[in-house]
Amino acid sequence: MTRAVKQAANQDTGSWLKKLGPGLITGAADDDPSGIATYSQAGAQFGFSMLWTVWLTYPLMVGIQVVSAKIGRISGRGLAANMRQHYPAWLLYSIIWLLLVANTINIAADVAAMAEALKLMAGGPTHWYAIGFGAISLLLQIFIPYRRYVRFLKWLTLALFAYVATIFVVHIPWTEVLINTLLPHLSWEPAYITTVVAVFGTTISPYLFFWQASQEVEEQQADPKAIALKDAPEQASANFRRIKIDTYIGMAFSNLIAFFIILTTAVTLHLHGITRIQTSAQAASALRPIAGEFAFWLFSAGIIGTGLLAIPVLAGSAAYAMAGAFHWRNSLELKPNAAKGFYGIIAISTLIGVGLCFTPIDPIKALFWSAVINGVISVPIMAVMMLMAARADIMGKFVVSFRLKVLGWLCTAAMAMAVSAMIWSLVR
């Protein structure tokens, strides 16, 4: 290969990698330690019969995340700022306060899982590990500018490959896996339905909508030549192509990892009669005597890596939502004294999340109620997003296509049915 060809290949690779950003990070952050616990429970309790869920959620995730990305990039504002301008204040404030509560509880569960995973690997005090992880995440968000910080988050997505690597150390009956994935054996048992709802609620979460829309605004502000697409339609083609590639790959990555987590726990824990897993650290610990030390270390390391990726997304999405609602300056590119309210929410949610690890509150029950809150608020958020995406005063001439409308509303309907099933299982 000549030098010119090599240089061209390197440029193409670099250009392709630059297209990956908000969508990739959003998809990877979806597989946080609490999500790992949900997928592990699905695999441990129901084996291969839960694998079909990741193929169903993929197109739905793509549809709604592309909508959120386009709203941010076309309007030049995050979701909360658009809601503040065009919808009733009571709706906005109800959503963002519930989002803040749910995200803070999720941070607590993720920090606790990371601390437990490190204790399993190295021993030592869980509480000190929790403080350390919270402090590292908080300091990185506050003191590292966005353009450098986002590169750090991209590299953290590699931690998720730990769950792909586990298939090389356990035996996989691929024919049975393929049959169960494409022709699943469904059940109307309440426990089965509840687990399906939990997978949906873990995969399609409100904080992901707010994060990706706000990151599109960050990307725009980081480029001095870029402005909101409704005011610069000539920039639309390249940005829409980038958003499509980024989101398709990011959501595929998210669902692929979820698939391998369910698969790993199905062929190890489920086949050995271990069907009750409540935390990701429990899953890692249970793997040790069955799949060996290497699988245990991969699984545990993945919990820590994904936690470091997810905590800033959880805290950041809450901060973007609050800042948009109250018209505060907000950007990870700004210095702390230039965006005190924005960074204050990041600090408060992270510190309270760490603090909850020191209370007698049951993290499993707290995470359950966090999932309930996320499920309840996701439906109105998604409905408002789809309405915004069809408004010319927000999207200019770039209102979403009929195909994307159908996909977005299908995702909204699927979540509404999932929430209804969850409420039914609670009250029956």
C-alpha cells in the first residue's frame, strides 16, 4: 500500500470516528450497572427466552433518539428549553423534578454497584470506593472542558466490550440461541411480563433523551462555524448523515452489549439453577465459580467502566434539564463560575447519590422506584418530543419525516403499554 493510500485510509477512518459522539456515548451509557443488573436478572431467570427483547427495542431506540438529536441540532436548544418555550410550565417542572429524583437514585445504585465490584476484585472498604468514584466523576465533569471530556467518554465505551469477551470463556449453544432469539417462547406469567417491562424501562430511559439532545447543542457550540440548522439549512445534509450514523451505531452497540449480558448469564447462571440476581455485583460474584476467574474479572471491570461512563450522563442530563427549564447558562465547555446553577445540579445529584450509599435505604427498592418514575415520565416526554418534532416553529422546514414519526410514535406506544403492564402488575 502506498503512502498516499495509507494517508487516505487514515483520513477516512478519522472522519468516520469523528461522526461518533453523542449517539455512541448515549447508547453506551444505557448499559450502566443498574442496567447490567436488569439484563443479568433477565438472563438468569428466563435464560435464552429474553434475547428477543434487544432486537425489538433496537429500532424503537433508534427512532426516539434520532428525534431527540434532531430537536437539539435543528433548534439549537435542549429538550427542556424547547418545552419551556412552547408548553405549560407545570408539565415542564413536573418532568424535570421527577427526572432529577430518578437520576439521583440511579447514580446511587450505580456508585454502589461499582464500589461492590471493586471490593470483589481487590477487597477493601466499599464506602471509601463509593466516595472515590463519585469524586472522580464529579471532578472530571467540572474541571475538564467538553471537547476533552467527550474524548474521555468515548474511550470509556470500550469497557463494554468486556461483556462481548465473556463469550470466549464460556460455552455457547449457538443453534439454540438463534432459535430462541428469532422464535422466542413467550409467556404470560407475571414475572415474565415484569422482566420484559424492566428491560424496556432500562433500555428506553428519559435521561438518554435529554442527554443526546443537549450533546448535539454542545457539538454545535463547540464548532464556531456551526449554527442551529433551522437558521443554516445548508449544513443540514452533513449533520443529518452524522446523526444517523452516530445514533444507529450507538444504539446497536447498546443493544449488542445487552444481548451478550443476557446471553452470558443465561448460559452460566440460569443453566446452573441461579435465577435470582438483584445487582450487577451479585451477577459477577455468581459467575466466578461457574465461568472462572477471567469471566469474573471481565464482568466486574465492565461494571466499573460503564459506571464511570453512566454517572456523568445521569448527572449531566439532569443538569441540562434543570438549566433549560430555569434559563441558566449550561455547557460542559464553560468554567464552573460561568455556569454555577448547571454545575451545582451536577454536584448535588452526584453527592446525594454517593450519600445514599451510606443510608439504610435498600438500593434495590430505591432502584425499583427509580424505574417506576422513569417509566411514568418517559411516556409524556416522548409524546411531547414527537409533537415538537412536527412543529415548524421549532424545527423550521426540517419537521421529521413520516417514517420517523411512525417509528417515534411506535416507541411511545410501546413504552405506554410497558408502563401500563408495570402498573397492572403492581396493583393486581
